[in-house]
Amino acid sequence: MRVSRRNLLFVLLFVGGIILPTAILSFLSFRNIQNEVYLAQKNFNESVSSFQSEIEDAVEKEQNKIFQETKAASLFLYEQPQGLLDFSHATEFKSVDGIEAIFLFNEGKLIYPDLSSRILFKQAHFSKAVPSIQDKILFQEELQGFKDSTAQKIYLGKRSRSLRPTSFFFETKDEQTQNILGLIRFYYNAKKYDEALELLSILEQFPHLQGYLHADLTRSINMLHFEILVRQHKHQEAQDYCLSILSQFLEKQDIEDISSSRFFFENAFTQILSFENLPQDKRENFWNLRENFNRQLRYTDILHRHRNLFSELLNDDNSKNGISYKNSDEISLLKMSFPFLSGDQVVIVKIDKDTFQHRIINKLSTIVQTWKNMPFSITDKNGNLILGSIPESAPIIAQHSLSEVMQWEFVLYEKDMQDIHKETTHRMFLMYGLMLFALITVILGSFFMFRFITQERKLLSMKTNFLSSVSHELKTPLTSIKMFAEMMARGRLQKAEKVQEYSTLIGKEASRLENLIGAILNYTRMEHGTGAFKWEKLDLSICAKKVFDAVEDIGVEKGLTFYTHFEPNLFVMGDYTALYSLAQNLIDNAIKYTNAPGDITVDVRSEEDWVVFSVADTGIGIASSEQKNIFNDFYRVGDEMTRSTKGSGLGLATVKRVAETHKATISLVSKPGKGSTFTVKFKKAE
Ligand code: ADP
């Protein structure tokens, strides 16, 4: 293909405008990666220290935040009147994420939870274990004040029962109790609730009967009593009864049965809250009471179990910024005093390790994400990995403890050179891949665009060629017809032979016109698809012979010799008009492009499952570079100026389309100067 100046410009534009900038950009990005990696290596040590301080700051900040929240929660508790065990404030209690329980002290005395003072008071052995002035203050009994305030707030149901146990004959207390319990069980099962209640009242009113009983049993008796009242729908009585037991519980000098009491009150309060006819204000009161009471019992339980550690921490003066810690395997305690609080206020909290840890890790994770590939590890005191990863053999750069509360170990490792190398090669490969992809896309894009444009231009020129050739083809016979007709009309022709000669010429020119128009019509018929086809089983030899008979004279006149072979009964499925035009175009071309003296062979034969139609000539032949183009629409070899043979460039395009619609194959063997053979193979009809 000749490269025109315009095409050259196009190529230059592509190379200069797309390929070159892409290549330069790729090269620059490639260099950039190299620089980046170099800088990463160089700056690693500097990054390490900023990473380290960012991690430390984050831990410190989050811890301080928890301390501040704890302080706010503690201040709220300090501001409440003594004895939070009342009908309000529960909703205002501020819980802190990461803190499980809060204990308040003022001048060494426990202020909250206020149940606790009485528990500790009874632990005689404890005061011996850690004797100190503060301990003594801690054990001071606050009960009187507590009782007064509670008594005002709790309405105690006055129950008057005058049952006497004399109707029973008991030998010993043990047997008496066993018998009463047995009877209660019997009545309860028999749903004789009143009788069961009477017996229960005996046990409750005469504590000596159950004096030796385990605290758990006392609570069971309370539970049963309460349960029966609920079953009898005596809701008001049930409420009063629960409050009276609460009052008794608070009046007791020592509280040992924390877990059984907790179970009773939890259960009783929950049932009361489920009473449908409970007025809204009472419901709120009971809800507050339950929350406050449960919380206090829970905290008291903690204090009770870890009293030694609490006492040690209270005596500990080694606080840093008002904060000190005590850790055991089970519990982590934290003491906060001045400057977090005022005066002699001291707060001890039990840390909820899981949520505390979770809060800090959340903060650290966001930092770690911005420092990708930083080799570090955070482990707890048992060596469990909390964050980061422990490399197999990288040397340690820095190691220190992190968060006194959590007792973590923070370790920074040397960056593995192999890691950097791996990272580089990975990025290089990615870059190479991208570069290659970009280049291939650009080159392919350019190629297809170039092809598309040249094809468009070729088509345009072919159409122009066609128009000029067709108009010429139409004009020449028309001029001759007009001229001969005019001469005949003027009556100048005296001789009869001349009139006959002119008439014959007019007829010839007219049939030339007819042929050309026929070719155009045929082509457009093919263009519109096979919709107009009439499919039938037909003998291809007969069809080809018809064509041959029609054009033989033209060839003979030109001085050509014909050889034909029409094997009979070769049936194919097809449209007669389409197959006729296929044969006509091939034989016409053979005649057109063969100069005398020359031979033309038209052959229809059978070959296995195929019917083979071939037209061979000894004409001008077709150059191999042109062989694939000649089947294109409007394509003609050479240009209009150099071509002596007239045509439309639609003949072989029509042949190709007919063959395609009949699922036939076309082959061409041709050599310039030697001749051409066109062969079309049709599938035999069944
Ligand atoms: P047309 O003959 O009207 O130009 P065709 O589509 O029939 O158009 O043929 C396309 C081109 O193929 C012709 O212009 C001619 O150059 C070439 N050609 C077709 N048949 C032959 C043949 N038998 N021998 C040599 N050249 C041929």
C-alpha cells in the first residue's frame, strides 16, 4: 500500500502525540519507583522514631481519655447523697468503656459502694493481715447514717401475723424445721398456698427455728414466700414483702450471703417489674432500685474478694501523676487521686481488660494502617501477640513497655532488606506490565484506526470510481443508440443493409445497457439479503449451460476458443437467478479479461459430496497482491484511466455474496500473463 503524505502525517501524529509521551511517562514513573525505594531505605530509621512516638502518644491519649471519663463518672457518684440505694439516679449513672467497677474513698473511708463498709467491718482477720491507720478508717462503720437514709426512702410493709407454733409438736429444732419444710413443700405442691404461707411465716417470725440454717436456705424461704404471693396475685403484698426483706438485709450487721441475696433480689425485682398493674412511677422506682442495688452488690462482691489488693493500693504512695496500679492474675486495679480529683478523694477502679484493650487497639490500628510494612510487634505480658507481627529473624531496634495498665511490650525490628527488594521487584513488574499494556494498546489502537481510515478512504475512492465508470458505461451505449437512431430518423440511409446494421448496433448497445443495469440490480438484490430468494433443488449444469449459450457468441466473436464440460444431474439447493448471475459474472470476466487468441474452459463436475463449478481462462491474470481485493464491493484492478475494459467492480462482489449465501467456497488460482481459474464448490443437494 502506498503511504500518502496525509497518511504519513497521521502516523507521525500517532507516534509523536501518543506513543512518545506514553513512553516518556512510563520511563519517568519507572525512575520514580526507583527513587521511592531508595528514599524508603534511607528514611526508614527516621520513620521508625516517628512511628514509635505516634504509637506511644496514641496509647497515652486513649488512656487519658478513659481516666477523664472515669473522673467524670466518679464526680457524679461523689455528688450524689450518701446511700445511692434509693429510688432514683440509676439512669444517670455513667458507665465507662474499659472500666468494670468504681470505688470511691474520702479521707480513706469507703464511700461507694456503701454496702461494703459492713462487709469489711466483719472481716476481722483482714484487719490483722494489713494493719494500718488507713485500714482502720476504712473499716469505720457507716451503718447508722446509712440506715437512717434508707429507712426514709423505703416504705416497709407492716405485716402482722400472730401465728403460734404451739400447735406443732417438735422434739428438736432440727426435726421441727425439717417437718415444717416438708409440710411447706406438701402444701405448695398441693397449691394450698395459704397453709404454706402460714408455715413460712412461722419459720420467718421465729428466727431461732432457722438460726442454724445456711444463708442460702433463708433466701430460698424468702423466694418461696414471694413466689406464693405472686401466684396468689397479691402484688401489693409481694412488693411490700420484697421491700421488708431488703430492709432486713440492710439492717444486718454482716452481709455474707451476697450471691444468694443477689439472686433473690434480682428475681423479685424482675417479677415486680413485670406486674401489669404496677403504676408507672412505682415501676420507675423499682427499676432504679434494682439497678442501684445490683450494681452495689456486684461492686461489693469484687471488693470483698480482692480486699487485700484494695488495701495495698490504698496504702501505696508511689503514684505517678496521681495514678497507680495493682495487678494480680485475676484483676487489674487502678488508683486515681490528686490531680485528677480534689482533696482527699481517691478513686479505685477495676479495669475491664477486654474493653480497655479494645479501645486502645482501635486507635493503634488506624496508625498502623498509615505505616504500612513497619516491622513491629505489641505483645501482652504472657507473650501473646496483640498487634503487628513477629518476624523470624530480624534484629530488634527498640524494645520497651507500653501502657502500664495493660503491661504490653512494644518491639521494633530492623527492616528486612529482602522485603524492600521484594517490594521493589513487585512494583517494577507491575510497572513493566502497565507500560507494556499501554504501549500495546496504543499501537493496536493506532493500527486499527489507521486501517479503518484507509479502508474508508479506499471505499470512498472505489465509490467515486464506480460512479464515473458506471456513468461512462451508461453514457457510451446511450450516445451510440441516440446517434444511430437520429441517423435512421433523418432518412439518410437509403440502403436496406445499412438500416439493418444500425438496428443491430442499437440492439447491441441496448443489451450492453441491460447487462450493466442487470449487474447493479443483482448486486442490490444480494445486498438486501436472501429474503427475496426462491430456494429450490436445481441442476447447476443446466444453469451454467444457459449462461454459456447466452455469452458464447461474444467470446467467439472476440476470437476465443471455448471448452466445456457439463456433467448432467448435478443438483444443488439454491436460487436460480442468483446462481445464474454467479455463472454469468465468472464467464463474462473470463471473456472480458482474455485477449484473442485465448482459451476459456467452463466446467461443472462432481467431486465426492460437492458440485464443482470452475471457469478457467488464459487471460491477463491477477497479481497475487490483488487477489483478495477483487472480491470487495466496487473494487477494480488499476484505476479508471489505465483500465481499458469497462465494468462496475460489482461482478466478483456479487459472486462472493451468492457463494456465501449458498454456503459454497470460492478459490482462485491466477498468475499475471498466464490466466486465472475461479472455482466454486457447492454442497450436493440430498
Ligand atoms: P469488473 O469486471 O466489473 O471490473 P469484477 O468484480 O467482476 O468487476 O472484477 C473485479 C476485478 O477483478 C476486475 O476489475 C479485474 O481487474 C479482475 N478480474 C476479474 N476476473 C478476472 C479474470 N478472469 N482475469 C483477470 N482479471 C480478472
